[in-house]
Amino acid sequence: MASRPGMCRPMVRSRMSKSLKLIAAALTTACALNAPALAQQKADAKSGSRYHIGRAPTADEIRGWDIDVRPDGQGLPEGKGTVAQGEKLFMDNCATCHGEFGEGNGRWPVLAGGKGSLTSDNPVKTVGSYWPYASTVFDYIRHAMPYGNTGSLSVDEYYALVAYVLYLNDVVTDQNFELNKKNLAAIKMPNEQGFVMDDRATSEKSFWQKDPCMKDCIAPVKITGRAAAIDVTPEDGKEKKSRGVE
């Protein structure tokens, strides 16, 4: 559109053009200044170089974090504790939630009992009835307990606590039994044979696809009935009481 007398359109265009030139020049300068840094970053990434942020952990710091224990006992620390010592520790640190005999308080987990219940309608999964390895008991308790005060006990106290939990489940039967690094991994848990090694890498290999399906992979799901309508929940006895958690 042609400019009418008195309008400043040409001047605005001139100012805008000048501003754009200044912005372009600033961006060019910034890119030029950043070019060496970008080049160095690319070189560092290619060579695997570090950026020297922070510091390497000390041996003591690594030991503080590296406390996991394998099923064969690898990773267990030096230490020992008896069932009798563990009983007092359990009463002071654990019984509030888990009960004095591992029966559980309220909705807190049950630790003992449940033997032979895994194939029943209401399986009770406890340390004695379900857990496959004693070393896993040590690993978990040391990582997560006492609740709200994790890691507050010594290694000997954790050995004693595990000894008492095993005693509550009749895995060991002597109150003077001393648990330590050497004998913990040798303890056989009742349900060890209830677990199998993960063999999906071989047993399910035939189902794997090099190019995964991303669209229209399965037929649409068709709902044929509602649980509330077909009454699938089993009931016990004459009172028709539903099974499950009370």
C-alpha cells in the first residue's frame, strides 16, 4: 500500500531493518563466542572425557553404599549376633509394627507363620513361608529397617535381628544360635524350591520381534460380562461370606 503524506512507514521500516541487523549481529557474535565451547563439548563427548564436576567417591563412601547381598552370601559383612540378642532388639525396634512374635499389628506386615498356606485360598507370605534365601532377609532388613530410622543399627545388631526373625519362623530353633557371615548363606529356607531362575531369555525368545508392532497390533477387546453381574467371587459356607481379606 502506498504511503500517504505525513505517514512514517518508510522510517519504521528503516528502524526495524536496523534493529534486525543489530540482533543478527549479536547472535552471530554469540555463536562465534560459543563455538570453541561447543567444539570442546563435542570433542569431550567423542573421547569420553569428564567435565570435572564433583569428585570421585572415597573407598569408605563406596563401602557405605555398596551393601547389597547376593543369594549365595556374597556381600555379607563381617559380624555376628545371637537369637537372644536379637529378641531384645526386635522388641525395642520392630514389635510395635510387626508384633512381639512377628504376627503383625494392624495392617503392618506379618513376619512369621503361614507355613503350608501358599497353595490355599488365602496364602500368608511371611519370611518363613515365602522368602527363598536367608541372605535376602539380611539384605532387606539392613537396607530398610528399622522403619523411619534405616541403618541406625550396627552390623552385629542386624545379624542378631535376622537370627531372631529366623527363630520366629522355626528356621533355627536354638535361642543361643549365633548367626554370622559364614553360616548365614548356608541356611536353607523352607520355600527355596518354590522359586525358579528367570528363563525368559530362552523360553520366550520365539515371541520376540525385531521390529515391534506399533499400530493395530491386537484385535479390539470385547467385554462379554461384568464381574458384578456374573458373580465370580467365590463364597464360603452357609453364611455366603466372601473370601479374601477381612
